[in-house]
Amino acid sequence: MHPLQCVLQVQRSLGWGPLASVSWLTLRMCRAHSSLSSTMCPSPERQEDGARKDFSSRLAAGPTFQHFLKSASAPQEKLSSEVEDPPPYLTMDELLGRQRKVYLETYGCQMNVNDTEIAWSILQKSGYLRTSNLQEADVILLVTCSIREKAEQTIWNRLHQLKALKTRRPRSRVPLRIGILGCMAERLKEEILNREKMVDILAGPDAYRDLPRLLAVAESGQQAANVLLSLDETYADVMPVQTSASATSAFVSIMRGCDNMCSYCIVPFTRGRERSRPIASILEEVKKLSEQGLKEVTLLGQNVNSFRDNSEVQFNNAVPTNLSRGFTTNYKTKQGGLRFAHLLDQVSRVDPEMRIRFTSPHPKDFPDEVLQLIHERDNICKQIHLPAQSGSSRVLEAMRRGYSREAYVELVHHIRESIPGVSLSSDFIAGFCGETEEDHVQTVSLLREVQYNMGFLFAYSMRQKTRAYHRLKDDVPEEVKLRRLEELITIFREEATKANQTSVGCTQLVLVEGLSKRSATDLCGRNDGNLKVIFPDAEMEDVNNPGLRVRAQPGDYVLVKITSASSQTLRGHVLCRTTLRDSSAYC
């Protein structure tokens, strides 16, 4: 007897040029016979389990190539009222979690945090339980990131740790199942299944609805994967389950995928094409979060301010996109749909006491109507993430960012004129393909000129499938990348300290998050600009109840007078508890 691997592949052309969508289910059979028509043998720990033998027989006789071809062509978006029949090789009972415990670990960006909540919402409805104890888990799911090589290496290292946990699993318990979710599952596919035999399931960012089926297949000892990229999946009908009962804020995904095709970026290849959620479903989620008492939501997307809701036909013939002055796109101009300014307006009206943030935007999508709305609404935070990536126009062109340094700086000035006191943050990449020392010096000068309040800086990491991988050469030595990165970090911290010190002596509204991680006598929160603010846990007056002395609780708005500032943190002393609307008289 020899192990036999049966791979069913379906490839569907989407007309994306280099982006091909691949949907595949891999079933690794243990101790199979040499004929494809032979019956599968169950895993050793299940040899005496008649139900599992029956499952394996049905699985072998079940899905055909035509079955998966048909599935690959089916639309992915489901209405919440729809109830799907189980696949022909599974019963409805086998799709249930039977109260098995799931342990979820999240790596990477805020989108992955939101994806974790979506995945858990789907599994919870299928009868799984959540656990925060790794040792008692029956299923371990890692929600992964592929944006840089270091992020992927972290997952490989984690899998080696989990391998020992799986090996030591007592025979008296159900076998431990391990799954890789998200961008790394999408990017590496077969490599994960072949390199790490202990991985049972793979699910790409658009395949979370399929998790119950994948886990049901894994129950018989088989490997299963679904990495189909969708043109329309937004999980609009899935209400994410908040991972922390004490949270004061939440992420709300408003769109998925990206069309920008920046030459360094893997996102279009791991998360697919850009598509937006219907505004009605976003508003419903924000309303529910408000009813739960949350005080802040962050609207999430790979290019959030290019949002375009085409679900309402009457708006599909509207005017084309207005880009920021001096900016271009890598794709054909899009027509119609309800745009980001409309969404921002509607979301900000749900609850005047709920702060609204958004990330991550692209600088090209800041028309004046968006800036004006941010300026006018008290509950839309005066904080904008404006990813620059480089201060050199030559490097920006190689990155296919669609703007020059001059256009970017002009936009910065225009934003500061439109939104007085705005807080700016940015992303920068050190050592991109062909970056010279002069290019690096121009990035340093941009950091000094703009003086960002916050920054996210990284050394360039070449990613397969990207335009840079196929067209450019990763020719900056690693030691040079790291040296340039350290210089950028040093300059950023110097300039951020200067920018943040302008707050000293000012009174700022702070949303309390909880105790400071470094002191049990201090509280921590964030101001309108998303900077961390630390202040003593002391009694204060409640503005709405004169004479009442209170201590701040998570979710409270308090006024804090700032006494000192660093590149990342403000410190001060608390004045009183207030509301978002009443605070405008003091700030």
C-alpha cells in the first residue's frame, strides 16, 4: 500500500490579466489502494469507527470534476435567509461542530482581525465553541498575513510549535485539527499542505463560509482546501462576533480586495479584486454596535476611500470618480455607485456619540467632499492615514503609486488647510527595487517636511506574483535596507515628537480603553488623532451630573489636559467626564 493524493483542480479565468482565480479541494488519503475507485481507509485513530468508514466511502464516491467546476462558477455572495443543502458526500449532521472548541490566532493587519470575527461568526452558527485555552482546543485556526516574508516566517515557526501539541494529543480525545486561513493560505496553497503534513485545512479570505465543510472533511483525516477568490464576496450578511466583551471599539469591513496593483503589493493576489458592501448592511452593523454600547468604529478596506456601492441601480449612472489633484489610477475610470463620502455621511449619523475612523485609504481618493465632511462632523475623527511609501518621485513611479512627490505634498497642504489640527500618519518602505541613496535622502526630507504624528515603516520584502517580482530586481542589499530603515525610524520619531509636543497645554477628548499596560494606577485611552494618552486613575467631576464624583470606565469620554508628549504617547491629568457632543466647548 502506498499513500495516494487525489487533487481536484478547477481553474476559472476571470479576465484579470495576471490574476487567475483558482478553486481547489485537496484530499490527502491515508493508506489508499492503488486504484482511484478504491474505498478510502479511515485514519488510524478512527479504524473502529463505522461512521467514519461510511463517511470516507461517501466522500470517495461523491464530488466529481464537473461538480467542482460547477461550484467554481456559482456566485459566492449568499443571502442570510438562504439555507444550502449539504454537499452530496456530507450529511447536515456532519457539518455541525458538535460543540468542539476552536482556538483562533490572528496575525497581521486590522482586516485580519475583522476576518477572525467573520470566521468565528460562521463557526459559532455551526455549533462550535470558542476557547482561549490552547490546550483544550479541538481546532486551531491561524488567520495569516503574507504582506512581508517576516510575517510568513512567523507562521512557519508557529506551525512547528503546534506540531508537538498535535503529536502529544491523547488518543482518548478527538484528533486536533489545524487550519491556515487568510492571505498565506491563498498565496502558498500546495506548499503548506506538502511542507506541513499536520495542516488539515486551508481557507482563503473569500472561503470562510466553507469552513464547516472543510472541517467536516478534515474529521476523517483528510486535508481540505478552498482558496477560491471571488468577484462579489463581501460577507455582507455575516455579523462579526466581537472578540472582546470589554471592547470599546470595533472594526467594520466595508470592502474587500484592491485594484490599484502597486508593483510591490501582494494584496490583489491574496484578496482579489475590489468590491464594496451594500451601504444598508454596513449601517445595520454599525447600529448594532452602537446598541451594544461601543463608542468607536473603524471602517476597513484595502482602499477604503475608493468605496463604491453599486447595489442600488438608480445610482449606477452617476458621475465618475473625482481623484485628488495630480493623482492617477492604474485602472480604467469607474462610473456610478454610491461613493465613500455618502457612506461616511450616513455612518456618522447613526450615533452622534460614536467616533468614526477609516483605514487604509489611498491618497488618490480624497476629493474635497470627503475632506469637507471630516471637517464638519464632530464624530468623524480628524485623523487621516496617508500612505506615501517613498519621498522620491522616481521610486513612486516604479512602485506604480500614481502620483509624484510634489502632488503628494500639495495634497498634504490641502488637507491641513481643509481640516485644521488634523493628525496625519503614513506608511514607508525602505530599500525598494532600484532605490538609490539620493532616493532615500528624499524620503528622509519628506518625513521632516510633513512631520507625521504616527508612522509605519518597513524594509522592502519581495513578494512572488507582484509586478516587482516579474519586472524589477531586488537589488538593494539587506544590510542597506536595514540601515535606511533605522534612519527613517529615527527621523520619524524626532519629527513626531515635535508634532505631538504642540498638544502640550491643550485639553483633549480621550476615549478610555482601560488600565495602562505599564501602570496599575494609570488609565489609557486615545484622542481624536488616534494617539495613546496616559493619565492617572483619579476621581473627577461628571459634566452631566454636577457635584457627582466618578472614576473613568472603559467607554467613557474624558477631558485630559496634556502635560508631556513623546513620539508615540501623550500624558496628562484628567479634568472631567463628558460626552462627545459637549466636549466641543472645551477642545
